[in-house]
Amino acid sequence: MSILTWTWILTALSFSLYIYIAVASRAKSTGDFYAAEQSVPPLLNGMATGADWMSAASFISMAGLISFMGRDGSFYLMGWTGGYVLLAMLFGPYLRKYGKFTIPQFMADRYYSNTVRVVALVCAIFVSFTYVAGQMRGVGVVFSRFMGVSINMGVIIGMALVFFYATMGGMKGITYTQVAQYCVLICAYMIPAIFISMMFTGNPIPQLGMGSSVTAGGAAILNDPSAQGKYLLDVLNGIHADLGFAAYTAGQRPLIDVWFITMSLMIGTAGLPHILIRFFTVPKMRDARSSAGWALFFIALLYTTAPAISVFARTNFIKSVHNVAYADAPSWFKNWESTGLVGFNDKNGDGIMTIAKGNVKDPNSANEVKIDRDIMVLANPEIAKLPNWVVGLIGAGGLAAALSTAAGLLLVISAAISHDLMKGLISPNMSDTAELWWARGAAGIAVCIAGLFGIYPPGFVAQVVAFAFGLAAASFFPCILMGIFNKKANKEGAIAGMIVGIVFVAGYIWWFKWGAPATNNAKGWWFGISPEGIGTVGAVLNFVTMWVVGKFTPEPPQEIQDLVGSLRYPGKLVTPPSSH
């Protein structure tokens, strides 16, 4: 069967399962909708968290970035996995003990202020919409290639699917849907990697295969007999050297920027609302830590495989098109060319595709082959000439990754509007039924706005997601950390800290990405820190602002300080008065 047929079959089967789960576990109360009635076992919550976490950026874009950046791309791996250690150690158990539905609700109670609640929900919506933009773009990319529709139409189809099972099931439906989506996406990610690792090195473990020696069969695939017996990474470094590129295993990015991006991704992970709310769904406090451990295990399966896929994809890509006549271009190139995500610009008129050093988007570069880095993982099985069912499986996996995270983000937006704004501020006496309708209506509006971001994306998938992490790092992480571990942190400091942090980071990103094209390069960055890493600076500014403002404003009431003390130690939680 053709790739399109396989993709339709596998996608239809997986989507039917998602929809069935959403209907079977549909939310009947706000407790179901926001926190699945706190009844999800740690193992399943860890799996659902893994799916929620492994978005289009992880599944589609991360390995593509590493393919182009080489060793410099490692900060995505270190930052996004290291952040889960912070979650398990610093936040998860305490947020579960507090037992509220949303992060803005926790912030409002801890900082005894509805003003804090408003600032927090605005930050949550801002961060979530930035993050969801990358997911919807990923959905469009997958649909455009594997379903034969335009990227924009793919985004619209994705919007409809997410709207159905996010509004139908709420957190309860999303959680069990994400368990199924994790199974689909991890199989779709691992199976092609195992195939290609065997083809190149004979090693069935991709994580080891990328550092193993090339077999005779692998050398034949590369059309290079001298590659036999050499380490695959050495072969790729040699290919880079022949084309004038820096060695794949050599880092080119300034170390200060690598450090700041890694730290921004780590603390951004620990501040993402759609991940934090997952700890509200387990039955007990210790289950929160356990589910974080399971999540880290499930995430590690994909994240340790990403570097291997990057090496395989980069090697196969260069070998399949460099110095090949355009008339004889491989089928994968022609298939993807119709999406506009790959292309050939014959600059010297010889009809031969040439890959050369330089920015692939620079018209003055000698490079003639354009490829969108977001397609490297999706195109990898086709480039390697794997069976059509494997190619179709990668499409289903990409959709599972993007849609699972999009659903979690939309729930955050929905809860911020219905629970924190409408129920918490505007109409405290609202009935449970009315709040549920507000939640579903807010999710529907959020889906439409998210779709617009997918149709008009502010950047490629992983880059946009990195911006979201920076915004979360600068707004939520310091306030939640201080709220749990510092009795003296007060509402004035929290308000000022969140505003200073998120405004600074958003302004820096806007200025160097869109506001000042003339300085949109490393020379214009402050201290060599890129927009992707500026979230670390924003978090520091937030901490400093909270500390300084706190010194000149009243301490929290004694009942709030007692609450903070009881939050970190075994025993019953001290509940303060609800008036703010």
C-alpha cells in the first residue's frame, strides 16, 4: 500500500481510539474537567505527562535542530530533561498537597491577593498561547505531507480534533487520551530509529548505533566503501568537512548562550502551567513525586533517541541529494517539495543540487537546497527508504505528539478563564454546571486563536516553544519557588516580580526577533545571550524584584506564613481564610 493509504489507516485507527476515550471518560463535573477528580494512578499520570510534555517541538523539531546545529543542539536535551528533576524535587509534591485546580488559584491563595491571580492568569494565557502556536504549526506540517492537504487546512483539521476531545473530556479525558497518544508517539519515534540504526551499524539500539562502526551494508547505503569500519559520527564529520561545514560534533555557539538557554529551558519546564497542573490529578502527595519519576523515564526513551535520529537524518539527507541531478532527485524530495518545505534553487544553472556552507535561507549563499528543519524527523524514514507503513506511522506519531500537548495547553487557557476569572473573580457564586459551560466555551475560543497562530507562526516549532519556556521561567518559576520555600515572600513582590520578568523577556524576544532586523544577530544580543536564553535573566530579575519589593512592603499575614510552613512538612495543611 502507498504511504498515503498507510497514513490514513494508522491515523484513523489512532484518532478513533482518542475519540472513544474522550467520550468514555467525558467530564461530568468541574473536578473531572480540571483535575480528573485527583484519581489518576502515578504510572498513568507519568505516561500522560510524557505525552503532554513531548510536544511537536520534541517529536518533530528537536532532532531536526540537532541535525542542523550538531553538538550545539544539546541544550534542548539537557534543559528539557533537567527541568523535570526540578519539578520532582521542588514543586510536584507541594502543589499536590495544596490541592487546588490551577496555578493562578494557588498563587492567589499563597499571595493572599486576587491581583496576583489576575497577573498569574494573564501570564498563563500568554505562555500557553505562545507554546500552542508551535503545536498547531506541527499539526499543519504533518497533515500537509501525509494527508495531501495544505498546511493551513491541516491546522484547521487539527483544531477540530483538539476541540472535540479537549472540551468533551477535560482533564480526565485528556489524561487517558494522552496515555494512548504516548504509546503511539513513542512507537512511531523508536521504530524508524531502530530500523536505520540496524541499516547503518547493525546495532538495534539507536542510542548506541550512532556511535558504532558502519557495516558493509551501511557503507553501501552511503555509497562510500571507505566508510566501512569507521565510526558513524566520524563519517558524518568527514562529510561536513568536505562540504566546508564545521565538524558535526564541534560546538560553535558561545558557551554563555548555551548555558543561559539550558538554564532557561530547565526552570521554564518547572514553571509551565500545563505541566504543573498534572500534579493535581494524582490521589496523594507522594504520588506526585512518583509520577514525576515515571514521566522522566518515559521522556528519556525519546530524548536519548533524538541525537541518534539527528545523526541518521543528517547523514542520509546529505548523501541523498548532494551532487544529484535535480531531474533524478529521490522520491522523498519530490514528495516534500510539494509542501514548500524543501526546495532547489539552481543558482549556477547546472541542474545539480549542491549543499554548501552557509545559511540555507540566505539568497547569496552557495547552498542550493532548502529544507525546513521541522521536517527532518518526519522525512527521515522516507529518506532511508523504510517500508511505507513505517513512514505512515511517523505521521500518526507526529500528530499524537502535537495534539496531546495542544490539548493540555488549551485546558490551562480554559481553566484560567472559567475557574480563575469567571468563578474566582467575576461570579464567585456561579454553579458547577455554568462553570463547566464556561470552561468548554473558553476552550473553543482558545482553539480558534491557537489555529491562527498555527497558520501565521512567529517562527519554527522548537524556536517558538523555547520562547514559551523563557516566558514561563521569568514569570512563574520564581514566584512558585519563593511561595513554597520563603514565608516572607509577599503579594507586592510577587506582582512586581511577575510583571518585570515577563515584560522584560517578551520585550527582548520581540526586539531581537521582529523589532530590530538590523541587530537580529549575535552581535546585537546583550552579553551574547540569545532570545531563546533570555528567560534566565528574566527569572533573576523576577527574584531580585520580589526580594527588593518585599523588603519595603508589609510581611504576609501570620496565617499565610503558617500555610507555607505546613505546606513543606508532613501533616495536615493549614488553611488560611479565603478572603483576599
